[in-house]
Amino acid sequence: MKKNRAFTLTLIAGLLLIIFFNMFYFLYIQRQVRLFFEGKAELWFTLILDLFYPRLAVEKQRFPVDFFIQKSREVFFRANFVSLILLAFGLGCHFSSLFREKLRHYTTSRTPLSNVKMICKLYALLGLYLIYDWIFYFYQLQKGQFAYAPVFLLKVLHLSYPPYTLLFFLYCLAVISAIFLFLLIRPLLFSLCFSLVFVFLQAYLYSFHKLDHTYATFTYASFLMPFLCWNLRNALKKKENYTEDWPLKGIQICIALAYFFSGLEKIFSGGIAWFHPDTLTYYLQLHSSSWGLWLSGQPVLCSILAGWSVVFELGFIWIIFQRKTVFLILPIGIFFHWGVFLFLDIGGWIHPWFLVYFFYINWTDIFSKLQQKSHL
Amino acid sequence: MKLKQMVFTSIFFLFALPFVFINNFYPSFRFGMFAEPAGKKTLKEEFSVYIVNAQNQQTSFDPSSVGFDKGQFAYMLRDSFYQQKIQQVLRQLYQNLKNNYQIKQLKFVRILKRTEQMQTDTTHTLYWPDEKE
């Protein structure tokens, strides 16, 4: 009874918050956006915009104020959309015992330690592969320091661009941590160390006006790997053969959400126009690969491929709900990235976004099946 | 709140916040690559820097010599152009290059292409180094 009352109160508070937010936007924020372009917005609003949207200093020279009013409406619309999703999730948890049970089962399942160990080794190897040439970029970037424009994390922490010796030290620390993690020596300590250093080194690499998404999925995996190693350590201490795999599930969800939000962005930013052949044609001509230029002359194929890419990106999340789809969705994913490389000249034959697919594989199953086959 | 719940809630917000605010908040990414429809992109801008030597011959500047890839360098030039900081950028580039090249001047070029009208506008900015430099 008490639980029901608390839920009803939370629900009412949530709805009131959404209504308040909507009124706040229409009566106050929209006006402040216009005033910002006249240099008359309130100080707190200007400071927040400067912190969250450093690019506005550039973009407000390129576009008229109405463009940003439109963008602010988009923010408002998206905020409502996410609030409704949260509300639906809350209602699902409260009213559906089946939903609750499935959620509980999903987050409390266990995996063999041998699988976690294999995942740790592959993560460490992939980490080494991804950062191996960073030190050369940092060496070159010493000359480009004048263009340093810190990304959000570094800006919030007020960190300036460090001397090359410090970057070199951090790089060595990352390499040593990855090697120790691969050898499963103090996995918790070294996964934590590698993850932190990786995130900061990448931040410095991208603090030169252009942030791309090459390592995005690996970055999210890095946030959760220390938790997986923590579970591994606890299981080893208790001499158990299995451990809770919720951090691994978290990594799988992150990878799937990266695709899902890529698809969602296309729907929200582009809408129906995104499926028009002109959109893909534009991008193909912009990147000008020989295959891409050929494809840009095939409007029907452009529309089909545009639709297909959104279906794939939104549908990737199905892998979370249906484990059996792993062997269908992952190869499609690899072909998807190869297609992007071939037609748009982005990425390469080996792409970090599909290298992280190993998180979806149950390595213990694979090895036991291989052993069975070899016995036969 | 249990650690597990906190982690899953954080994951949700790591993805939801950049999506809602249409911005990257590194280490949280917005996945908006190729999301804009073509209709909004009828203008195509190109930015480049040329080195002009004493014989007035000009060569395209290779951004990898200061650690940038081509795309990154173009972004940096675009940002500097719109913030009217091109002269400062050219001065910094000159400081980096003067020992390896014979430079009479640095030339910044912005080409604006209107794709639907097949028109092209070009903007030049020159940087003449001081004798003291």
C-alpha cells in the first residue's frame, strides 16, 4: 500500500515537472535564446550556453537566430520524448510483474569466469591496438597546441594542454596497464587505470576542434570494464566458477544504444527527408569515393540504402532481447561498416565499432563446442 | 540505491543527455553523424592554407606537419574564420613553419559552393610576416 502511494506521488511529481518544464521553455527559455543573439541574455543563461555549447561562438556567425530557435524547440521536443520514455519504463516496472521479472533475470544472470577472463584479455588487446599510434599524434600535436579547444570533460576540470612528457608518461601507463590486464594480474586495478588514462588521452586527442566517434563504443565499454573486473576479483576470492555479468550486459547495452541513437538522430534530425535520395547523394558526393560517386547516380538504391541503414541501426538493439540473433546481427554490422568505408570512405576494413562485437560472444560456449568437435 | 541500478541509470543518461541537448558532452557522445537531411546543406565550405614563397609560387600547406588530419584542420580553420581569428592562426602557423620553409606570405582561402546554383564564392586572407618575426 505504502509502495503504491509512493509510486503515485512520484508519478504526479514527474508529470508536474514535465508540465513545468514545458511552461518554462515557452515563457522564458525561448525568449532568452533570442536575447542571447542580441547580447542581452541573462548572465547565468549565457554562462551555461558558453559551457555546454562552445561551438555557438562559431555557429551564431553562420546561421540566423531563427535557426537556433528551431534548435531549441528540437531540444524541448527531445526532452519531452525522453521524459515519456522514462515514464513508460516506470509504469512498466510498476504494473507489469512479467516486465519486472524479465528485468531482474536479465540483470542477475551469471557467466563463467573463463568467459570474463577471455573478455578481459580481448579488451586489453583491443585497447593496445587502438592506442598504439596515439603517441605519434601527440608528438606532432606539440606544434598544433595553439589550436587547443578542450572538450567538455577537460573544460569542466579546467585542464590545459599538458607537456609532451606527461602525455608520454600517461601513454606508457596505459600500455603497461593493458599488458597487465591481458596477463590478468590485478585486473581491477589495471582495468581502472587503463580506462581512466584512455578516456583522458582520447580527450586530449579530440581537443582540437573536431570530435569523432571512432572510439565511442570502446569508450563506453571502458567505463564498465572495471566493474566486470571487480566481479571477477570477488569471484576469484570466493573461489567460485561463475560471476554476475551485469557489467558485461551493460557494455552490450551501450554498444547497442550507440547504434540505436545513431538511427534515432536520423529520424529526429532528418525525418522523412532523410530517406530522400538527395540526402545520401549529398553525403556520397561530399566524400567522393569512386564507389560512392557511382552510387550517387542511383537514386532508387540511395533511398533503399538510407532506409536500410536506419532499420539496421534501430534494429541492432534486438540483440539485447534475442540472444540468438547475435550470429545474424553481428555479421550484418560488419558489412554495414564495410559499406560505409566503401561508399563514404569513412573508417576502414578494420573498424573499432565492430571490433567491440566480441563482448556479445560467450567464449566459454565457443571453446567448449570446439573442444567437443575436436574429441569427435 | 544499489550500485547496479546506479550504473544502469548512468548509462541511460550518458546516451540521453547528448541526444536531448543535441551536443557532445565528452566522454558522452552524440551520434548525429550524417543525420542532417540534404535540404539543410546546400552550402559547402572548403578551407585551406597556401604557402607563398619569394618567387610567388604557392604550395598547399600539409596539416599533418602540425599534427592535424585534413578534416580536423578544416574544422579549425572554419572555427577561426567565423571567430575572426584567422590572422592569429596564420601567425602561429608561420612560427611553426618558418624554420623549414621559405615563406613570403601565408594565404588562407575559403571557398563557398552553393550546390543548388552551382555558384562559388572565394574569400582570401593574407598574412605577411613582420620583419622582426
